[in-house]
Amino acid sequence: MDKRNFAFDKVNFILLAIGMIVVIIGFVLMSGGGSTEEAYDPSIFSPMHIKVAPVVCLLGFVSMIYAIIRKPKDE
């Protein structure tokens, strides 16, 4: 088969996988213990949950978009 017929090459798939892993890490960072009716947990408003995790997810989504848009190099 001719490799020019494929839209993605190996590098595109690797970049997509890395982006997906970064997004999953961002969602894991966003999750955490929640407050219940009996006990209030102020750690749900920590900078990790509010600022860092959404930025990590955004970077993961941007890297996935780049992996989709990236054109494979012709040999």
C-alpha cells in the first residue's frame, strides 16, 4: 500500500496519544475529595484544582489539535 494515502503518520498518532494522556492527567488533577453535608473540605478550592488542572487540560487539547492539523512530511 502507498503511504501517501494516509492522513496521519506515526508521529501524528504519538502526538495524539501524548495529548490524550495530558488531558487525562489534567482531569485527575481536577478531581479530589468533595465536601459533604456533615463536613466542609476547603481543599476543593486549592490552586491545583482551580488553576493548574484546567491549564494542563487546555495544553493537552491544544496538543491534540496540533496533532490532527499537522501534515505528515513527504519522503
